[in-house]
Amino acid sequence: VAARAGGSVFFLTDYGLTDEFAGVMRAVVLRHAPGVSIIDLTHGVPPFDVRAGALALARAVPHLGPGVVLAVVDPGVGTQRRAMALSVARARDSGGPHHFVGPDNGLLPWAVDALGGVEDAVALPWSSTFSTAVTGATFDGRDVFAPAAARLCLGAPLADLGEDFDPGTMVRLAAPVCSPSAGALEAEVLWVDRFGNVQLAAVPDDATAARLGSELEVLTAVVHRAQRVRSFGALAPGALGVVVDANGHLALVCDRQSAATVLRVQPGDVVTLRAPAPGSSSP
Amino acid sequence: VAARAGGSVFFLTDYGLTDEFAGVMRAVVLRHAPGVSIIDLTHGVPPFDVRAGALALARAVPHLGPGVVLAVVDPGVGTQRRAMALSVARARDSGGPHHFVGPDNGLLPWAVDALGGVEDAVALPWSSTFSTAVTGATFDGRDVFAPAAARLCLGAPLADLGEDFDPGTMVRLAAPVCSPSAGALEAEVLWVDRFGNVQLAAVPDDATAARLGSELEVLTAVVHRAQRVRSFGALAPGALGVVVDANGHLALVCDRQSAATVLRVQPGDVVTLRAPAPGSSSP
Amino acid sequence: VAARAGGSVFFLTDYGLTDEFAGVMRAVVLRHAPGVSIIDLTHGVPPFDVRAGALALARAVPHLGPGVVLAVVDPGVGTQRRAMALSVARARDSGGPHHFVGPDNGLLPWAVDALGGVEDAVALPWSSTFSTAVTGATFDGRDVFAPAAARLCLGAPLADLGEDFDPGTMVRLAAPVCSPSAGALEAEVLWVDRFGNVQLAAVPDDATAARLGSELEVLTAVVHRAQRVRSFGALAPGALGVVVDANGHLALVCDRQSAATVLRVQPGDVVTLRAPAPGSSSP
């Protein structure tokens, strides 16, 4: 595998910004690769929530330029879980990231798939020779992942970082629930954003497959009435809408208030969209 | 209009840092303008609070170097509100930002005024040819504003980005309340900062116009006694003070505790400062 | 003192990220030193908590490359406390930061000591000639500290920034409590991180000095049973463990839940570790 150096480090964790964890990792990347640009995607993934991290990463990667994705949501740190670095099969075509670094727990595969899949995979060694480690390292982000990402930015061949393994053995998360049937669409809540919008696993084709029109019911614990709209502004105050969001997903929204609060849903809940029952009143 | 390229992108939104919104916009700027410096001013503007964003931007811009201000607090996203890019009239003199990019909803004008006013204004087109858009774009920050800011950093002439319009037609917010009269000064709360300091719309000349001395009362729901002081340290524990803050505004403060909590005020409340009533006791 | 220019600005404050304080300081650094890399260590130090800031800085500095540490946790801003810049005695050997800038209130010395101690110290003047100050400056971070850090990055000699003073007169914080005795180890809680792990002032040698084995009791208000383990994964659900953390400290942890919540402790509390009482049952 030839080295494809350069670009930025795209950085995502569940570390938050209150402690200095993310800051120290930024400094370690820059110490090993002076002058590289570090782009924080987010450090606000809920603690230990690998699924939420994997979804955020998959949403983000189509918009990234060339570089290395460094992602750490790692409840298994300090156990026997594999630390890994991956090269991307179609990196030259996409103009996007050429490598990924992170734990082998399902965090990375969806995002890599979105860019064309894995080319090669290596397992990173436990104790890094290029670490600045002190005793008692439970901080693999600082001591293993950040130096590996920096080396890939500098053009090190992937094979220099660890032992090859079969990408087919990577841990993968269960696919989100999305079942269209005649007149109903059952779909997992993927994401509740800062504004309270509720992203579903469904895309517009799923609504078509379920033969849904522009008037909808939303079933959670209770039934909500909704409308297919093009933008938030088309909704009356308090009205529930279904839009196509910026990732091409269906999303439940209200205008300037939180649809998640109105619906009392959170990521992982399953939502069913269906045509209104005959005789039910318009919203 | 000649291109004035270079400098940094100064970035302010109400997106927060928990979702990847701001991170993806950073990546999009860097993809279109590799090597540019991106300075996060803040992403902590309260959701949809255009007024709070406009005030934060106006406080920040006198301290910025050359570059492009990219500001997005945009409750009207997806509606017919105008997306715009502006050039600054006296950019060469100020050494500060030369362009602004954001929605036409009142967010930008106060900050541009602080730098000398608008030179030229263009409306950005709805769907950007330089976008990496997928279907269903409700994310103008990523697909419209970030690429426009990147192009201006690279030296594109403003006229290349969209159709000219008359800057006199820009949406402007109502001016903050600030009414000095003999012995009293009524002033809107502009900002409660992390430390609980309460910034008012008044400046020291307003206190002079109201003939206020160094002993003051502060009227909200109840009357508070305050002192004009030069620094927090001059206040006794629990005492309320009036200082000139780092933006040249009057601010109500306590030493190492939150004046906003003591006063039970928030931005938008109106506060009156007046000389103590005769016979009232000293603090 | 010869100038040792270059490197990054490593930036730590208690300003949070909701207001634009940290963003404006970043812009001021870049305005004075175009092209410099600014690494945010954290801005999440609790407001006014100099001790928490000093501890975060001391944990971070061993991992930083060359540059200037800019740290502001400054409850005494606007009073007569000294503003200072320091050079590091063994900067050439460490490959780490060569200068520190911040208030003289105990925030910096532990971190500087971790790099070999102070070489020279100067007091920064009250009003900076290179400031963009408006009237009423209570924002020394923007007007004094950020420009000073930028000048040091550009290679200005330390002596150009202010008057020399004896580093022995710097304010120093009280050392954390850590008292091993036969069978017990009393240690201050230094840090509760995002994941709820409770870092103690003790290191493994202190546990050895206290003749502690692998079964422990943890005394706060009540007695908790704990185990010495190598990683979180070795703990049963709900079990309390003692690990060596990534800074070489003993830390109280649970697997995927907050040890701080279980123990009801916060920084500054004192925790005693001791061997289990004879006859007490295993966990």
C-alpha cells in the first residue's frame, strides 16, 4: 500500500470539552505532525455511546476533505478490544479522508462504508514506541490513537503501524430498524439534535414504499398527526412536520420548538409513520 | 469591487458543540480553502436567539484581524429569508474583517456598523453550485454559507457570489432600550455572562447624562443598592457594583458570585439605575 | 535571555465556550501572530477554580510540544494581583513549552515545575501598548495575556515584556493532602472527570508505603469496598476499583458508571484507602 500523506485530522470523541482530554490529544497530534490542521467534528457524543458516535461520523464524512479520521468512543479501553487503523478503498476518487483510526467496536465501519469501504486494516500494538506514556496508561486516545493518526498524516504506510487483519472480522453494530409496509413505516430514531429535531432511519424511498402521502400519523406511545413539508416555516405553531433533512433522511420537526420533547422520544426508540385513520380530523 | 483575499474565518453559530454541525462546517470551509485558519468565536449562542448572536458578534469584531466573519443563527432556514454576503466599507483602515456571510435577519448589521458599515451586499443563490449537497438540504450553514465564506477567503470578488442588493433593505433589529433622565437611567440587560455579570445597554456617558453618582439603586422587581467601582475586588462579599466592562458598557457585578442570580435578571429585562432615595441607608 | 520563538499556543481558561471570551482571545493571538497554531487544552475549568486549573495544566504539560502556555483562571482580575510571563528552565531538553503566561495566583507553578521549573519571570505591565483596548478593561485575557503570548511566539525576548522579578515570590497553592500510614492512605480527591472517575493525590508508591494489598476499603462518609485492578473491564457491574490512571495516579473507578456519584465525592474531599477490617466479607 502506497502512502497517501497530507490533509487534516478530523477528530471525534465522547470526551466532552470540560476536561483536558481532547486538548491533550490535539497537542499530541501536533507534536508528532507539526503544522497539520485539526478539525474537531464533535466531542459531545454521549459518554460510551458507540452507536451515536458511529451515526455522527457517518453523517459527517461525505463532507470532509482529504486526511485522517481520528475517532474515539471506547467503553472497552484497557480491555482486549482491538485498536485499529484502516485505509479507504476509493479515497482517490472521493477527495475525502484516506485513513481512519479508532477502536474496533463498531464506531468506524458505517463511515468507512459511506466512502467506499475498507481497503486494508491493521491492528495497532498495545504500547506504542512513539508514545509519551507515563505509567498506568488507560488513555489510549493520547498514547495509541493520536500518534497513529499523526503518522498517517505524515505519510507513513499503513503496514508500518501494525499487523494486517481481515476487515471482515471487524465488529459491526446492528443495522437501524426501518420497515416499510403497506400504509405504515416503522423507523428507529437515530438522532435528536440540539434543536430537538428527531432524525429517523428512514429515507424518502421508505415513505414511498409504505405508500405514505402528505398527511401522516406518528405513533410513539400516543398518535401524533404530521404533515410532509419542505421547510420548518411551513408549519403552524406547535404543528408536527416530516421533512427531508440535510442528510437525506426523514426527520420529525416542529418550527422553533423541539419535536423530540413534543414526541417524548430519544435515539433508539422506534417510530411508525402511517397514513391517517379514515375519519380522523385534519391537523 | 476588487477582491481582498486572505485572513481567517471567524465563526459564530447557535449550533452548540454537542452535535457535529459546527465541525462539518469547519471541514467544508477547509475543503474549499485548504490552509485557512478557522477561529471559533462561539457556538454557544442560545438556539434561535438572533439578538444574542448579534450582540456577541458586535462585541467581538473590534478585536478581530483580517478575514471573513461566518455567522449563522438562522431560525428562518428553509424559508424565503435572504442569505447574504457583505463587504466592509473601511476594511483597509481597520485591519479587521473584510467580509461577512450569514442570514439577512438582523444578525450581522450591528457588527458591520462597528467596523464602518456595509460597502456592497449580494444575495447568495438558493442552491450552491459548489455545494456537496445531498437531497433535502435544510443545512444552509454547510451548503451555502460555509462555501461562500471559503470563496471570499480565496479572493473571489463579492459580485461573483450572487446578485447585488441595496444594503438599506437589510433586516435590522430594534435598538436596545437605554433612556437616561434626571436621576435615573433605564437600560436593557444585553448579556449575562458565564460569571453572572449583567451587561447593560448603557455606557458611562449615559450615567453622566442621568447625573448618577457613585451610590446607586438598581430597580428590577425590587430595589438593590449598588456602588460605582473600578474592579470586582473593591466590593464587599455580596455587595452589588457597577463597573465599566471590557466593551465600555456599564455592567452590574458582584465579586466572585453571579450578579444575575442576585438580581434575578436575564437578557431583555430592563433595569433602571438611579440615585439613592434621600434618607436611605448606605450599603 | 535569548529568544526561543515558534511553536503553538496552548490555551486553558475557565471561560467556558458559551460566551465569546475564548474566541476573541484566539482572534487576538492570531492578529498579533498570524499563522500560529492555537491548541485549546480546555475552557471548562470551573469558574474561579484556580486549583482545578492548575491540576489540569500540570496533567497536560508533559504531552505538549514546543510553544507558549496561555492560562487564565483569574478571580483577582482587576485587582493588584501580578500578571506574569515565565520562561522554562529546561525547555530545550524537554521539547515542550518554552514559556508560560498567566496570573500570579498559583495557576502556573505546578505545571512549570513538571517541566523543570522557572528560568526567568517578568511582571506584565497593567496597560499594554499593543492592546486593542477600549475603555474599562476588566478583560486582561484579551488585553494583556493574549498579546503577551503572541509576542513570545514571535520570538520576543522575555525581558521585553515587563520587569524581572524573583520567581521565589510567586504565589503557590497548598500541596494536595496525601498521607500514607501503616494500613491506611489518606488522599485528596484531585479530579472528577466526565466519566466520573475520581483521581486521587496518591501514586502507587503511596499505596505501597501504606502496605495496601489488592483488597481495599474506601472511607468517605461511609466505607466502600474496592479492588486493585488493571482496567475497568475487570470490575463486576457496580463494583468499585482502584486503577493506575493515565497520569500515574491512583484513581477510583467503576466500569461504565460514575465512581464519583457512587462515592458522593468531589475535588477537595479527602479519601482514605486502607486494608479491609479483619472478618469483613469479600466484595
